[in-house]
Amino acid sequence: MELLDAYCARIGYTGPRTPTLDTLRALQQLHPAAIPFEAIDVLLDRPILLEPAAVDAKLIAAGRGGYCFEQNSLFQRVLCALGFAVEPLIAQVRWMAGPEAQLRPRTHMVLRVTVDGQPWLCDVGFGSCVLTAPIRFDLTTPQSTPHERFRITPQGNEHLLEALLGDDWLPVYMISPAPCRDGDYVMANYYSSTYPQSHFRHDLIVARSTPEARHALLRNRLTIRRADGASERRFLSADEIERALAEVFLLPVAPEWRPVIERAAAAVWEEPVR
């Protein structure tokens, strides 16, 4: 019970600890609001450790965030401890990318959770477009969440997750159907955190989704997309980034983060800002 007690305190969950759809929905909404998406350790050349003790020490005890392998491996262990049937899967990220994304390796961890015989897609580790509610894996019709609407479409033996932003359905990721082994994630995690062209090696990326809004920091650009559809975007100085990390993303900013923050503040946007 130690993990469940610590996790529930971390995300502010006080409801029943039973493997029901209501419990799953509550956890899926609370987690991204309490534990932000971030990969600051990669920018500091620190290893991303996936052992349960290391993940718990970082995301729970230290009040840090993490990226998909940390976030969803923690969520998987919590759900299993509650009695849910969970299958870990892997996906190919397509979000905010062109056709070249189809050539990318599979580097995103997601979960398939079965409740009362129905399969649900759960994911608490996808940054600015993270699911804030589980969605049915076996439906192709659009499904609502506290934020965007999503849909899952079969593509051969895989499934494409898309999000509705404005009037456009945008691809999020392509999910492979076979459950993964721990070694699959070890390899994908190593690639994501050490490959020279990995965007985690170059860009400060932080996100947090609350019931009121999605907050996303990319380099020096802070974007806020509110639940009512309104949005705003600002470019931040180094001091403003530091304050945002602490006040918006609830991170325990450390002095050794300052060089990362200053590099992010100096970013020059060559592409058109959307």
C-alpha cells in the first residue's frame, strides 16, 4: 500500500481504490495536473532511470515530472496495484510533424486497460496533448475528454490516435498492438534520451494539463490553451521561464537548471510561429 498512499497523496486523489471506470477516469485527470511532463534531466546529461525505485523517488518524493516512460510506467504500476488489467504498448509519435514522422522509430509508451471487458487507451505522459480521460480502444467515433475530442482509427494492424484542434483532426501517434516487454522501453528510452537528433536533447519541453487549461513550454514559448477554446502565447525571458517552471509547472527549480533555462531563453525561432 505504500506506493498507492504516496501516489494518491502526490496527485490529490482521495476516492475509492477499486478497479472501476470511475477510478480510472479520476486518476487519468488528476495525474497530468499534478505531475508535469518534462525531460530536464536529458538536457543536463543525466540518465533517465526506469527502475521503479528511481521513478518513485523522482516523480513522487522529489516532486519532479518526467516523460512517457517514467510517467506511464508509474501509472501502470499504480493501476496494477489497484487491480486493473493493464497491457503496456508502444507508439510512433506523429504530433506536429509532417510525413517524415512515418519513418520515426516507436518511442512512446501507452497503456491499454481493460475494464468490464472493454479496452481503454490510457496515457499520462504525452505532454501538451496528453489524454485527460481514458478513451475506448474499440470505437472509431469521436470521443470527448475534459479537453479535446479524440478518435482512434484502425490503420492495418495498428491504431492511429487523432485530436480535434479547431476544425482539424491532427495525428497524435500510431499505436502498435502487441504488448511490450520492459526491454523494449529500455531501448526506446535510451534512444530518446541520448540520440543526438532527439528533440529532448535540444529543447526545453514542459507541459501540464489542468481542468482549466493546457500549459506548454517549448524553449522560450509559453502556450496556454484554455478549456473554453481561448488560447494565448508569450515568449519568456530566462527569469520568466524560471518563474513559470516553479509557478505554472510546479517544479522544484534547482540552481543547476539555470544554464538550460538561459539557453532556452536565447532560442531564435526560424520557422513561422503558429
